[in-house]
Amino acid sequence: MFNRKGIRHKDFDYNNIGYYFITFRIENNDYLLSKVFENNVELTEYGRVVKYYIEDLNNELVKVDSYIIMPNHVHLILFIHEDVGEIHEFPLQNKGHSSSRRNMIIPKIIGRLKMQSSKKINIIRNSINSKFWQRNYYDRIIRNEKELDEIRKYIYYNPLNWSNDAYFI
């Protein structure tokens, strides 16, 4: 059995107040969430489901700052605006891990978003238990206002750059 390399920063507390840039993709990079016409994004039925669950993330701890739903991926900026503290769950079941508890809110938020949206989308597609999202996601800890502004611009202008996407056919 091979060992997957984790992509989270080992020494960073993902409960810290701050901004986080998140990107996640559809399994096989299928174009199911939206269509880009003349640099505008038109959501499909599946994209509207994802939009609903993204907007549902806003609560007393988390605010969705910006997002874009592209044909095969989603970019979003999350702002953790309250100190989360420790989040406890059952110990990891994998025998290779210690019984330490995970306490990172960002992976829990993204996991919940992907789980809820894929359940609803798979009901619509009549493909219960099918994999909809890729296993992991990309995250970037946004360190300052300049970086935040650049990432907001990147999200806003993403439809303009759609034809340059590595998966664009």
C-alpha cells in the first residue's frame, strides 16, 4: 500500500482567524457545473446546487468572501472570522495513525460542502454513490491584503482566462 502525501501545511492551525483560498475540481474534470459564454459564467443545474451549498456556508464562524463556479472547478475565498478553538471528532480509524484528533475547520467545511453537493447532484443525475468531486483540494493561506486583492481579481477574471485552462478542450 502506498502512502499519500498530505497537502495541508503540517504546522499551521487551520482554525486561525484569516482568509483561505480554496480550489477543488470535479472527478475526471468533466464540464458539468457551468458554461462560459463571452466571458460570462452560466450555471448548470449542478452548478446551482453547488452555489446553494457555498452560500449556505456563511455562519457565525465563516464567511464566503468571493467565489466562482467554473465548468469543472470551483474557486473560493473563505474568511474565518471567529476563533474556532478545538473541534473534536472520533479518532482516525486508519491503524497507521495515532489516536490524535483532527481539529481543522477548513477541511471540515470543504468536506461538508463536497459531500452535501455531491449527494444532491447524484440524486439529480440518478447516479447514487458515484464519485463527483476529486478526492482532495488545493488551499492557500492568504497572508496579507495585497495577496487577498490579487486572489479576488484572479477569481473575478477567471472566466476571461477559461480558454487558457489546462483542461479546456
